[in-house]
Amino acid sequence: MHEHDPNHIIDLRSDTVTKPTPAMVKAMSSAVVGDDVYGEDPTVNRLEEISAAKMGKEAALFVPSGTMANLIACLVHCNRGEEIIMGEAAHTFLFEAGGVSALGGMMVHTVKNQEDGSMRLADIRSAIRPDDDHQPRTRLILLENTHNRCGGVYLTPGYTDQVGALAKTHGLAFHIDGARIFNAAVAQGVDVRHLVDRSDSVTFCLSKGLCAPVGSVLCGSRSFIAEARRARKQLGGGMRQAGVIAAAGIVALQEMVDRLADDHIRAQRLAAGLQTDKRIFASYKPNATNMVFLSISDDYPITAVELVARLKERNILVGDVAEKSIRMVTHYWIDDMDIDQTVQAIHEIIAAC
Ligand SMILES: Cc1ncc(COP(=O)(O)O)c(C=O)c1O
């Protein structure tokens, strides 16, 4: 796919490192633009229309990041002092700088994430507060699909529908952090709409496996998106000639979704290549997509930080996620040779210790 020169960097830290494809660069350079805060950028408007249609929602809003999309969704669904139920390993809980609490005054009520990324329905049910003046009001359930920290694992349409039904029974709003929802759809061979049918809002990222340089899209009802527009403005996320970046987002949706299957195959290849050494454990769960987590056996004297450093010396970048564990994420700019080189490098480093 791309040249293998000695300076070639194999960057497996995240799919966020993806650079725009040549088709995106072309689309960006010829994008027709306007002032999107006035609603006058035709390219942004088109991206929003395409996104809403893909998700089966009435409307959509282009925002700078997944973090802002989740924050806006929470701000629109919840009031100050109200509670959001989410997994203890949710990105919104762990990695969004506490924005929902700092900026929205909301409480997060965490529920245990199971190995497969789900939360037990019984656990969600028991986290819902009774109608009692002493307690915060539960307002929202937030699901993450694919679930990053649980291994890049997908949730099924059946499970999502059950959570949606539970939310409805209790009069709660239901938001999906679908930063990588297209990975979830492609891995299961289902239309993405079936993963979000029962949700009140969903966000997905254009700038992860889909390779666009910037941006996420938040989708929901027309009235939800009207409120979301106000919240985006409050947060300083109103962008002007944003069609320059939205143009890449359109290419992402048109050309980059189906090929995510290649990333999943490469992640499997990576995990399989690493499973031959008993001193390390490469995790690729049955519902995994484009992430491989590797743990080093406790009685083996190398830490994740050391492994990251030794791989870096060989131009291979990976991320440490715990004392003895690293994460590797496949994406468009990783090919089969990169995978094989990474497998070989890890085996050599482990053998030499
Ligand atoms: C599951 C999930 N949600 C949200 C985000 C936030 O996206 P951004 O980095 O665009 O703010 C990420 C980023 O990696 C993510 O993995």
C-alpha cells in the first residue's frame, strides 16, 4: 500500500493518527464554503444531511471533536445536578477531562463494564434513582460502541435495543458515543441504523478510522439538534468556513467505511502473530474490531513503558495503557508488512530480555 523506507514509522498508537487520504486533500482544496454559524456553508450542510440519513435521524451537527459531541449531548439531555449512567470504563468518564461535571454540573453514576463492553441491564436498572427529594435525578444512559477500553469491542443491535427499551420505560434519554460506530457496523455486517435506532442521540467520529483530519457529527431529532447548535456555540465550537474540513468528512463517509473491515482483519493478524509466545498475552476478543491489547506476564521483567521505548527505537509506535499492558490500533495507514514487522519486533524484544 505504501513505501517501506528505513524512516517509515509504523504508528499503532491510535486510529486518530490517520492523515487525510489524497481524495480528501483534493476535496478539501476545492470545497465550496460559507459561514456555518449562519448555516451558510453548503459543504457542512451536505455532510450533516448525509450523516443524519446514514444514522436514520432527523438532523445532524458537525462539531470539532468527539469529546465536544458527547458533552453537547449531555448538556442538551441533562440539567445541572442530574445524573448520567455510563460504564466505569467509558471514554466520557475516563478521558474527557470531566467535562460533563466541570462544565455541565452533572453527576456521573458508573456501572461495571463487562468484558464484552456491555453493562448488565440489571446493573443499569439498579443505578436508576428512585423519585426521592434527597437523591439526584437520573436523566440519561450513555453507551459506547465500539467500546475503546474494553478492547475496541462492538455492542450488538439486540443489546442496544434492550438498553433503549429500558431507558424508555424509565423516561430516560439514551445517548450513544459511537466514535467508532462504523467499525461496529462493519464488523457485524449490519446497517449502522440498527445500532442506533432506539437512541435519542448518537455521535460518530470522522477523524479516527475514517481518516478525516478533524471532526465528529452529532445526530438526533430536529429539536435536539437545534438545542445542540446553541450548546456548540456556548462552548465556542461554532466554526465559520468549516466546509474545508467537512469536505474530507464527506469523502470519509462515502469511501472509507467499508474498508474498515481490512483494519479488523489486520488486527486479527497482529493478535494471531503474537499468540505464539506464552510470556505475552494478545487479547482480541470475539467482538473486537481494530484494537489489540497486549499484556506481558507478571513474572517477566519488562514493563509496558520499556516495551513502548524499545519498539520506538525500531520506528514502531504503540501506547502503554497499564503497567504491563499496551494497546495497538490498526487503521488505513497500516498494511500487512507493518503488521508482520511489528509482530517480529515484539518477539525479538521479548526474546532478548
Ligand atoms: C470512544 C471514544 N469516544 C470519544 C472520543 C473522543 O474523541 P475526540 O478525540 O475527537 O475528542 C474518543 C477518542 O479517542 C473515543 O475513543
